[in-house]
Amino acid sequence: MFGNKFAVGVLQHPGYNKGGGKGGGGKSTGTATTTIDPMLKPYVTYGLSEAQKLYQSPNPQYYPGQTYVSPSQQTQQALQAQQTRALAGNPLLPAAQQQQQAVIGGQYLGNNPFFNQALAGAGQAATQTY
């Protein structure tokens, strides 16, 4: 009826109506048919015909206007603040770089008494031996 070969094939399959269980019996075959409720048939027919029209029609015509909501004033201000901050750079970065440079340069090694004591012992042994 609908051209659905799968449904028709399943319903007409020779083993579809076989009996189950342990009892004996011969091979049973049958054919089942399906129909649409007469009250629903006009709606189904109309729906399928409209779907076919849409499928066969040319590409859809898209709405040419704006399809999104414009950002609010607060959103625009927030985006502008983020851009300004990004372009200005991190104000903490120069101080962090200066601190790192001091560590790498050994600025903190000379004023540490514990480091001086540890180094003095190793240095004394190396000087006496060599």
C-alpha cells in the first residue's frame, strides 16, 4: 500500500506466523495486511503529499534579514573593556620579569647566610684538595 518493502517483506515472510513452543505441528504460512484507520487517512494522505511537494521543490528561500539578536549595550561595553585590557598587556608582567631576572642573575645568593655556609664548606674542601 505504501511501498514500504521492508514492512511488507516482514509481514509476508514465510516464518513470520510460525507457531512457537515445543508442540508439534506443521509449517504455517500466512499473509498479514495493514490498513490506515479511515478517519486518519485524509490527514496521512495530505501530510505525505505535502512532504513530497517540499522534497520536489527547489531550494528553500532563506530569510534575508537579521536572524540574531543584536548585543546589548552592556555586552558591547564588556567586549570593549576586554579588548582594551588585551591590547594594554598585563601590568604585572614587567614586575614578574624583573623578579625572574633577579633570581636568574643570582641576586639572592650572596645575602643568604645558610647558602654561604654550605658553599664555604664545599669550597674549602675543594681548595685544600686541589
